[in-house]
Amino acid sequence: MNTFRTIFGLLFILSLVAVVSTNVSADSIDTNKTDTIIEQSDSAAVGASDESVYPLSPERKEQLISYSRFKNFWRFGEFFIGLGLLSIILFTGLSAKLRDIARKARLKFFNWWLYFILFILVYNIISFPIDYYRNYQVELDYGFMNQSFGEWITDYLKALGLTALLGIIPLWLFYFIIERAKRWWLWFSLGSIPLLVFLIVIAPVFLAPVFNEFTPLKDKKLESQILTLASKAGIEGSDVFEVDASKQSSKINAYVTGLFGTKRIVLYDTIIKNFEDDEIMFVMGHEMGHYVKNHIWQGLALAIIVIMLTLWLTDKTIHRFISRFQSRLKFDKLSDIASLPLALLFLSVISFISQPISNSFSRYLEHQADIYGMEITDVTGESAAIAFDKLSAFNLSDPDPSPIIEFWFYEHPALSKRMQFVRQHRTQPLLDK
């Protein structure tokens, strides 16, 4: 369970924010983004010798199959482990005890904040062995991890601190509205809109740099090509950065993020090192497609709808559960701050069941961005296909997952489908036609 993703995922509104910030505003060209800012040594396995990674060697292919199988298992395992941890905190009465301790803070706002800090500390203490195994040891075993344990735990604690600092905002809004409105699910959904926008605006400038250094692209020729492409796409005022992601992981990525004055195009230093210029230009064309086609705003709209429906279903089911188990839970209403793990449990189940809806929409947007990337650039379909093929090799991404895995979990179309599309879309550069 990636620390940054899991902790923010525990705070349900921020897990739903992630639908937007990871699907669209921080879009990756990979097929299945399980890595975020801090998910990332055995550099001999990956990155030390490009020839050992791409083209895919038989040994590397065995690693890809093994890693893909593990991730498929983990998608379900992570969900049930999360439910189990929340249930432990809830049904042992620990959540109620944390609430009683937090009541020492007289003002309700600080009461809630103290509870939240205690809650995330307890949850992360319990889940730390799992977090360590998935996000450090597994990544190390497959040759991705470039951090020492000390460096990794430092990022882990940074993420924990950010969550404790920022998480109180949506938490306060949630319980404040529940206490005052019968249709709290509607008012909270509407109130989350500025939170969503605010997070997407501030994340590139204030949150991401906590973990990595973002600098102007050093390759000025490549920067000029990207800016020329942006001008061709009608995008003005966008900055191009490279990030030292290799200090954490050898995985390859690129994304577009931010809104208004904070919008920026970001390339991992690993993609700059391992991709040819025409492959990068296709990637950039894809990213610009999200801006031109207003995918960020479409993603925001979908996120609000998902939040509203998820909270509505929670409201229709959770009160009966509280009434039945109140003696064991040691609270009798949702507005009690001790109900947080129960709310998270209900929201996790509903979100897990409904995620094919948001993922299907995300795959549609990604395909539209692929089309735009081919239309705005003059690269061949083969060059674009090689970019996807390299992603598979370097990130150990399964190019041809089972249909159910793709349908349920993939935010991007399978790489094999994307490679087939770009090859059929164009066989030679536009300039040669």
C-alpha cells in the first residue's frame, strides 16, 4: 500500500480527489499507474544497462510476468487488507477510545483534528509492515527501488505529515455538514468542488516538490520542440520540467498536471534518458491532448458525480448498520467522529465496486489523448508503438492483461491495444506524405 496514496485514500474525499489528480491532471502514459510521488538497490536489474531492459530479454519477460501476477493479486489483497485494518480499529472499540482521548481538546475543530492525527498514526503503525513490504521490498526485489531504507522512510514520514496537516480540511467539512444537513451527501459533494480544484492547483507547486526536485528541462533543443508543439496545440503559458524521479525509482513516466497558472508538463529524468526525441514528442502530444480536450474539467465533473453517488449510497446504508452494532462500536450516529473508520469502510467497498465506471471513462479519455497525440505530431505509428513497448519493458507493465483486470482496474487501455491503434493510425511521418 503506497504510503501517499493509501493515507490520502483513507481520507475518502482525498481518495476521490485522486480519481482526478491521477487519472487526468497528473496523467501518466503508463497503462496502470500504481506509482505516485513517493512509490518507487538493485540498479543492476533496471537502468544500469539499457540493453538488459529493452528490447525485452527472456529474463526480463519472466520478471514482467511475475510482477504483473503480483500486482493483479495485490489489487484485491490491498482492498481486503484495508477493510481488515479498518475493521480492527472499529470493532475493537479503538476508534471510540481515540475519540475519548481527542475530547481533551476543547474546541470541536481541534477535537476532530486530534482524533484524525491519532487515527492515521494508529492506522499507519498497524499497516507499516504491509506498506514496507509492498512499496519498498517488492520494488527492491524487482529492481525499481533506488532509495535506501532511510530515504524511503523519510518520504513515508513526509507523506504522513502532509496528511496530518491537510487532511483535517475535508474531514472538518464532512462532519460539519453531517451535523447540520439531512442531505449532507449533496452539500458535501458540492463543497468538495473547490477542494478538488485547490488540490490540483497547489499540488504541483507545494506538494510534489516536497519529495522531488523539479527543474526546467536541461535539453533546450527538446524543450524548444515541446514548446513549439504546445504552441501548435494552442497551449500558452505551460512550463516544461524534468523531475529527478530516478532518485526513488527507475520507472518511466511523464504527466501533465495543475490548473490555471500552475499547469505544467513534467518528464521523469528516466524517460528523458531512455526515450528518443520522437517518442517523447508523441508522449507530449498525448499530454497536451488532455488540455486541449478539457479532460481535466471532465474528470472533475465525473469525480463530483462519483463522490455524490458514493456518499448517497453510504447515507442509505450506514445508519442501519450503526443502529445494529452501536453497543460494540460505542457510538450511535454518523456525526460522531469515531465513525470515521466505518465511513471509510463503507466508502471503500462502494468505491471498489464502482471503480470500473470511472476507469472506463478514464480509458476513453486516454484513447482520445492518443488520437490527439498522433494527429498533432508527425511521428510514425511505429515510433509511438515503441514508446508504449518501452513502457512495458522498463515498468514491467503487462501489455495484454486479462479483460476483467483491464475492465476493473486499468485507467488506461492495455498497451497492446494502444500499440495496435497507433500502428494502424499512421505508417509514416506526415511530412513524408
